[in-house]
Amino acid sequence: MPALPQIVKRVFTAFSKFGFCCRSAATPLSFWRLLVHTKKAKRSRNNPALYSNALQVAYTLQLHKHIRLFYLRTYQGDLQIFYDVFWRSIYQLPAPLFARAKTILDLGAHIGMTAAYFNIQCPQATIYCIEADEANYELLTNNLQPAIRNGKVKAIHAAISNSRETVYLQKASYSYNSQLSDAITPFPVKGIVLDQFIQEQHITHIDIIKIDIEGAESFLLHDPQHWMVITDTILIEIHSEQNLQLFKSAAARFGFRVEKRALDFENLYVAYKGTIDS
């Protein structure tokens, strides 16, 4: 039997999540869909046969007073990412950083949840979304279509690599776990080198860069160059102890101070350069 504090924590979490669904659903239908499909997603963890189910469900949501239409796949982890970004607020930063952000890079943009969050928090910013998984990328372009049309989001289907050669993805049960493969697979994607991409896009300063690329962060951390020079704030999920040491070493070299986010499941770090309120 779980200890009493664990039970209390679970009850509190359940009520908090329910309240978030009440506040964020812009229509009764979307509220009902959130409840039903969140339950289905939780139950699917014991039924791997459902992981390949790519059925999309439409949700009309009100987030920070902005009404958005999102399409989420119930059985592929999309709802978990939605809750991470908008309920758990794992990418929250101090208000002054959001207020002055003009250029944001989202590496491993998945289906666009983090970019949507940044678009709401930093409406003045241009957000470059790079996503390697083709199915995720297609859903990203649907979810971010208004911001793509007005030029605030630029979507790129590519994988961060150490060359421009074609690389290959290894798919996983959950859509956010696809990673680069050493072998040829049925999922080729164009490789891009971050510093070359920055130069081609004429990016001279990066206010915020979010990195969640399932181990490919090693390409950015081995002998890091220009992108760290021009970046103010880094949000990065680290996928190995080796990459963590590379990140801490590179961050120190370029004048960042590093903090670990107190999260239950993610190895998420934030690195700041300079003073937050300047």
C-alpha cells in the first residue's frame, strides 16, 4: 500500500490536472476529449499494440488567453508532451527573458507544443523549428499553421548532425523518442549542421535555444562553436552522462551558469549567460 504522502501527492496531482483541463478546454467537447483520451493514453502503457495507432484528435484549447486548435495522437505520447509544456510548464523562464526574446530555436520541435508555448509567451519572436521525424513534422505544421503563415514560425524538416549527408531515424514506441540510427532504415532525413544553418538564415543572435534531440546533442557539444557564442539561454534535455559532462564543460567555456530543473522524469538543464533582468 502506498505511503500516505504518496497518496496525497497523487490526489493533489489528479485535481491539479483536472483543473488545468477545465481551464484550458475552450469547448465542452474538447474538455470531454481531454478527459477521455488522457485516460486512454494512460491505459495504453500496458498495451503496446496501440502504440502504432496514429489517429489524431482535434482539441480547441484556451492557453494563456489564446485559443488554439491542436491535433494530438492519443497513443503516441503527444498528450504527455502537451501536459509537460502547458500544465507542468517545464520550459518556463523568467519573464524578462521572454519579454526580450526576438529569436528562438527549437531543436527537436516534435509536434509544435513547445513552439506554440514560446509563440504565446514571446509573440514578438521568430521561432525556428527543426524536427527530424516526418510524421511529427507534418503534425507540427498543422498545429502551428497560423504562426507559420504570419512568419513567426519557420518549420524545417531536418536532423541535427555533423554533416549535410542523409541520416536515418530509428522509430520508437512514443513519437518523441525517435533517434538517429547507425544503420539504414526506412526513415531517411536531411542532416544539417547547426552553425551552417545559423549562417544561412542570417541569425546573428539567439535569445533562447531549446534542445531535445534524443542523444544527437553530442553533435552540438563536441567542440561547440558559433552557436554558443551568440546564445543567451539554453534549455536542453541530456540523454547520457557523457553528454552531460560535455554540456557542463562547454557551458563553462562560453560563460553560462547551469541549473538542473527539478522534474520527475526529464534530465532537463537550463543555462543562462549574463543577468536575467538586464
